Amino acid sequence: MEEFIFMSQPSDAEKKLSLSAIDVEKIYSANLETSPYEYIVVSDFIREEWKDKLIQAYPKVKGAGSFPLPSVSCSSEFMQLINELNSDAFKHAIEAKFSLDLKGKPTMFTVRGKCRLKDGQVHTDSESKIITVLLYMNPAWENQGGRLRVLRSTNIEDIATEISPSVGTLLAFKRCDHSYHGHLPFEGTRKVIQMNWVTHQKFVDHEQGRHRWSAFFKIFSKY
């Protein structure tokens, strides 16, 4: 007598989860650090099966500095990642973690692909930014330079934590007057997506316009 084994079909939710590039649940389980300011660090935020394909799909950024997303050519795989970051699911996770209400707050995306020796100077981000998310897109990182430092002061050596910019590592922090961060000098390829929730759409329009003109001139220089 033949024995039949019936395999249950994955639910729609399971199919969606298996196709997603990011693991939003890791935001909920991340430890919220409150000193020197509120931030989280998440490893392997990008699912393992997506890491290599997203490194390959990263936009060809032609110069150093920040480029607004509309100014670069993006593949469908990369846009899936952006759309997941811009989803309600990710927003709700960030709201829960930082005890914020981001309803109606616009988002802004920029990408970096190349780093100059002068980059990484200590700063806090502008007052119009509410939350900054940095998602790194590099293979295993061995250089001491280029590792982002969460700082207690304007001193680059006054380190609370140091973050390797390897693929899938995420830093999110609430901007404040002392949200100092920076990194030691590095020159070369350093890929990172920056996402911000900001106070007003006019800030997005202004910044994208400013970055767009800046990007136009950057493409004519090596860095």
C-alpha cells in the first residue's frame, strides 16, 4: 500500500517573509542604548541570502559624498530593499524602539559609494533630522579607518562604540544636540545607505536639490 505524505503549503505571510531582504524583528529585539544618546546597532539586518546580491546590486556611485537616490540608477533588487526600509513595518519598529510617532514625517534616502580622507569628521546631523539610519553594504571590513564611532564628545577617541561597515550592519539613532559620530580617515570604496525621517518635506526638497547639484560636479572628479 502506497503511503502519501501531504506537505502543507506556506502561508502568504511565510512567503512574504522568505522573500523579504531585511529582518524587521531584529529592530524590536535590539538593545536600545541611551548613553551618550539613544541608538541601536543591529547585525545581519539584511538576510543572509540577500547579502551578496545586494552588494552586487548597489548603485554605481561615481564620486565621493552623498547622492540622493533619484540621482543614481537603481536595480529592482536594490529598490526592493529601499521599499522595505520605507515600509510601515520598518517605521513601526523604529517608532516602538525609540518611543516616537513618525506619522506624517517624510523620509529621505542618500547613498555613498566612495570615501575621501577628509570624510568622517565628527558631527551631530542637522536639526531637521529626527532619526538617522545607516545601513552598510560592504564585504567584510578589515581597515581600521571607516569604522563609524558613536562618540561621547567631539573627540574622535571618546568612543562609546565602534561599528564595522560590513554588509547588513545597521545603526539607527535619535538625533540630538550631542549625537556626535564620525570615523577615522579612510580612502576608497565604502558603501552605505542613509535614511532619515525629517521634520518637513521642504527639508527633503532642499537637501535633494543641494545634493543633486553637488553630485553633478562630483562625477567629474576621482573622489
